[in-house]
Amino acid sequence: MLNVDFSRIFFGSLSESVKIILIILVLMVLVELFVLKFKDKIMRFVDKNIFLSYLISSFFGIIPGCVGTFAMDSLYMSGLLGFGGIVAVMIATSGDEAFLMLSAALKGDLSWQILLLLTLVLFVMGILGGFIADFLRKKSGMRFCEKCRITFHKKDEFRLKHFIKEHIYNHIIKKHIWKIFLWLWAALFFISFLQDVINVDFTGGQMVYILIIAALVGVLPISGPNLFLFIMFMKGLVPFSVLLTNSIIQDGHGLLPIIGFSLEDAFKIKLFNFIFGLAVGLAVLALGF
């Protein structure tokens, strides 16, 4: 008979999830405003030179959520951004999971040093990965879909009523917040339950398999399952290398527009990021992190 206080775990994880989701909601609104305000000015530099495209792509990738990634998706689908650029943004992004990391840092559950380190590493890896991806593309002669689709924003983008309806309600609340909340609650409940039932303690030998699982979870083109990896890291159950591997490979909802645009392109992007992320993660794990 399991001696587990289910009500404590249930309501404890629920209370924690509500606190976190309220912080995430505020952060998502602020990020949405930031991207809308400065996106066009920043994207003007993308076609200036190839290195700058990696730099800008990685910058948009480290912006929490999917709006920055979707902006670069539009450039890729319109032919203004190359393979290396889209690879860079997908490596750098952590999707909606970045909001959880920010909220954890604001609550004091995660050190700002760790958050800044992860963000910096993802930014640099995005640039490096983009460069390698374009090098391999040129050497192999890979071809990509040449269809074009350019998304234009309406003139009333910044009108209060439009912003509340389209960006806060239709985008943030209907498409993101409730899903993040459910995944977050499930992750907190499940991991708290495991810690109460068994003494979760992975050894060094097992960690390689955990890292591979983190990589496979990152392949999924959705946000949610990746929250489990971050919470495990936050609770000290897995090292930085596992979180980094998952963060490099996963892209939240960022790949969904590319999947609809060209399934073949999406496969090539994800395959490169999987191999690149796994190689980086194993190297970092071998260094003891």
C-alpha cells in the first residue's frame, strides 16, 4: 500500500501551476508587444550578409514563445531566409518552455545565472549550427522547397481592441495558456508523485539514456512534454547537459508552419538539429555538466 498524500500533491501542484501560469501570461503579453514593435526594424538586417542572418535568427529564437520563431518562418517561406538561418532559430528557441524558465527565475526557483547561461549557449549554438547547416547544404547540394508565402500584418495591429482580441485572447489564451497550464500541472504532479513514492536518483551511466530520451522528446513539434525535462532539471534530477540537449532539439510550435509549408524541409531541419543537439549534449555530459 502506497503511503502517498495525493491531496497534498494534487492541490500543491495545482496551486504552484496557477502562480506560475499568471506570471507566464504577463510575460507572453509583454513579449508579444515587443516583437510586434521591433520585428520589422530588426528583420531588415537579415539579408545584409550571411553571418548577420544567423545572428538575427538566433536572436529571434531566444525570444520566449513562438512569435519570434514564426516571424523567421515567414521569412524562410518567402525565400528571404536560407536553410542555415531557419536552423539557427530552431536551435536557439525553447518555445513556450522559455516562459516557464523566466517565471521560475522570477520566483527564485531557478538562478538567473543558469537561465542566462542556457540562453547564451543556445544563442551561440544557433549561430554555429546555422553556419554548419549551410556548409553541409552547399557540400551536399541539398534542395529545398521554393514556394513563397509572405504574411503581411494589418495596419490596426497596435489598436487596443485588436491587440486584446487577436493577440491576447485568440493567440495567447486560446492557443497557448491553457495547454501550458495543463502540461505544467501534469509535470509538477507526476514528478512530485515520483519523488514521494521512490527515491529518484539517476546514476552517471543511466544519464546517457536520459539524455537520449530528452533528445527524442525534443523531436516532437509541440510544447508541453519538454516541461518535464525542465522541471526535472530544476529539482536537481538531471544535469545541465540533458536540459541543453532538449532545448537545442525542441522548437515548441516553431516548426509547425514549416511542416505545413514543406514536410521535406521540416524533416531536414529537424534531422540536422537532432544530430547537432545530441552531439553537443553528449559532449557537455562527458565534461561533467
